[in-house]
Amino acid sequence: MFYEERIIDGVLLCRSAPFGPWRRAITQHTDAVNELLKLTQEQRMTVFSKFCTHCGDANPRCRCWDDE
């Protein structure tokens, strides 16, 4: 099964065939991606600073890498 997502002209699109037509993505994360695209780079950095860069946990100081 083939599935690809891409941001084109500021909108999350997808296709289900390698050379198939692009269409608006309708997935669980589509709304979140499209809302993030509306933010400036500074606003995105502020949002992402609230999450761990390694595991995505909502605690930016999580200890996920302490095991290594």
C-alpha cells in the first residue's frame, strides 16, 4: 500500500498511488499540521519548545535520554 503526504502551497496534501493526483489530506493530524503552517517560525519554535525534542512528550524536561 502506498501513501504519501506533502505540504504544497501551505496545505497538507496526500496521494495513495506513486503518480496519482494530490488531494487534501483527511487524517487525524491534518488539522494540527494545517494550524502549525499558519504560524510564524517564531510562534512554531515557542510551541515546539513545550515538547521533548526526542520523544515528543508534553514535558520538555522529560528524562527519556537519561538511560543512555
